[in-house]
Amino acid sequence: MKTNAMEAEENARRGFQTHLNGDRCHCGGYKWPGFCFCLSCLERLPARARRMLYGKGGDAYRLAYDAARQALTQCEPTAIKEAAHGA
């Protein structure tokens, strides 16, 4: 029997996979299917945060994406630095 937490995690995975396969970035810009962000958003992330995104697989990739997206949404240098360092 699935718990609410298990269902939420499954929904998050499906939503992320849909986003990854799509052609729109969270900012509304065009991105290539298979990429998590558009070029503009990728350029706003520090190199370490970009490496974290593309050096991971599975859930680790999704978690790195979530941290990077949160940093981009907040648009604060401190938040971007924390996402890059896995804080």
C-alpha cells in the first residue's frame, strides 16, 4: 500500500520527467528537450552548480535540479552559491 509520501515522491518524479522531456524552462524560455534549463538560466548558475546537474543521475539529478531552480527563483547570489555547494 502506498503512503501519501510515496505518492508525492512518485508524482514529483513524473513531473520532473515531463519537464525534462519538454521544451520550456521554468522561466518560460525555450530549452532543449533533455536539458533542465534554458541557456539563460544555465548561464546564471555557477559552474559548480551546472556540473552538479550533469554529473548526477536519477534522484540525485532531480535533487540538484530542485536546488538550482530554487536558487534561480530566489535570484539571490547567496541562494545560488548554496545550491552549488549542496547546502
